Amino acid sequence: MEDSAFLIVLRGKSRSEEEYASSLKHKKSLRLPDGELQILLQSELQQNDATKTFQIDSYMDILSTHQFGRLLIWSPRISSTHDLVSLNFCELPLGTACIADVQVKGRGRAKNVWQSPVGCLLFSFTLQMDNGRIVPHVQYVVSLAVTEAIKVICKEKGLPDLDVKIKWPNDLYLNGLKVGGILCTSTYRSKKFNVSAGIGLNVDNHEPTTCLNAVLQKLTSGAQCLRREHILAAFFERFEVLFDVFINQGFQALEEVYYATWLHSGQKVVIEEKNECGLPQKSVVTVQGLTPSGYLLAVDDEDKRYELHPDGNRFDSGI
């Protein structure tokens, strides 16, 4: 195998999904923009019990979804899980997930690079939507599903709650430090929006900021830790429920729990706009929620409304 080739391993939850995995292997149609692929079924893979390797069997044993995460693509090292699912979207059943132990070209928002060391939960998956007006909100549903999955696992294991918060629009923070990020991209084809959702979550990697297990060890004796397999299964189970509510009832049905999880309620933000003379003028506004288009809604002391747009890691005012 050439140095530029990446190994991917396919596994389905059910017999039909295993058959689909087999067909994907034999068609040899999966591709990446920056490297060749060596494709194996899990049954053809020599088992590796190394703790730093994602344990596919453990994940499949606890997964209980109807659609999401049931066809899994695992790689010990890949350029980008997001590139794989987005480039091969039409070849994959909806809900297919790609997870990697290490990424060498992880993607963030605005062409940022997401550092992807060993111990980070790195995965992307596919979904589809009809209504283009609500596509921008799906990243908020993904973010919420991550935070809820962590809460579920901590409760089930009798562990202290890790209060992971959402920093709008798509970052995850714990104790003031970034521990995760969300990237959602979409294309329009045959009157459908094909969405690829990517997640990076620091589970057991202390760099470059901190991770869930580092914080957990400070709160406990350190005997227990969170595993990527459990978080991934819990994520898809929560996302499947939240996504159904989102599609059928709108994001408004999730706003209360979303606002309870994000960092911005009542946050003061300094914005700059031009006055009547064309000169820059700064003012302070208060974040109140989200606009129908998915941006931040803020008001000033005179109840003038502002729509704030992300610009890198800052907020810009919009009309």
C-alpha cells in the first residue's frame, strides 16, 4: 500500500447493512481528494485490542438507533472524515458515519484546521433535508445532541455531570476551554439538501486545550473515564430523537433546552456601526436568542434589534 493510501474498515449493524458494506467494498467507488483508499470489511480485519483504537464491536453492541450510525466507516488514520462522507454522499445510505482515530487534515469553520490528535472523537455523518430555510439550524441540533449525550452517559455511570456548553455558532466549551467543534456543510441536489455533519470532541487528549476525561479525573478518583464508543452511540441516539423533533416541529421546539445549554443568554456584546455622519460608533447590546435565520438576536437599551453574524471568532452586526 502506498504511503498516501488510507485504510478504511466497513461494518453494518444489521445483515442488510453488512450486505451494503460488502457492496461498497466490491464496487470500489469510494474515494478521497488527497489519497488512495484501501477498503476492508471488519470481518477481514485482524483484531486490534489497543485501547487507543476505536472498538467497533463495543460501539455496535450498544447502538440502538433506527437510522443514524448504523453503517460505520472506521479508519485508524485519514485525511478528513468530513471529506470522505461529503465526497461520497450519494454512495452512502443516509445516516452513515465515518470515524477516525487520527485526522491529518481535519476541517473547521471558515477554513480553520481542527487539530485531531489521538484520543479525540472525530466523526462525520450524512443526513438529508427538504427545507432549505432550516438547514442553518441543523448545526445547533448537532451541538445540542453532543451535550445531551455526555449528560446521559455521566448519569448512567453515576459520574459527576460534565457541564459542556455551546458557544454559538458551533463550538463546545468546558470550564472556559474549547473541547469540541461542529462543522456542517450542504449541497443541493434533486430538490434535497444533502448535509454532511462533522464533529471533533476532546475525550482523552489533554492537548491542545483540555478534554472530558481530564476534567472528570479532577472530579473523581480517576477510576472511570468516558469512552469514544459510548459517546458516539449516545450521540446518535439523542440526535435521532432531536432531529425528528426539529424536522416535524421546528427548532422552536428545542429552543428552551438549547438556550439552557449555550453560553450567551444575557451576554453583553460590543458592536460597531456608522452614525449619521458616517463615523464609527460603538454600542453595547444584549444577546436574547436566535433570529429565524439562525443568527444571534440582540437588543440595545432602546430595544433596537440587531442580528449578529459570526466573523471568525467575533460577532458582526447585520440588518
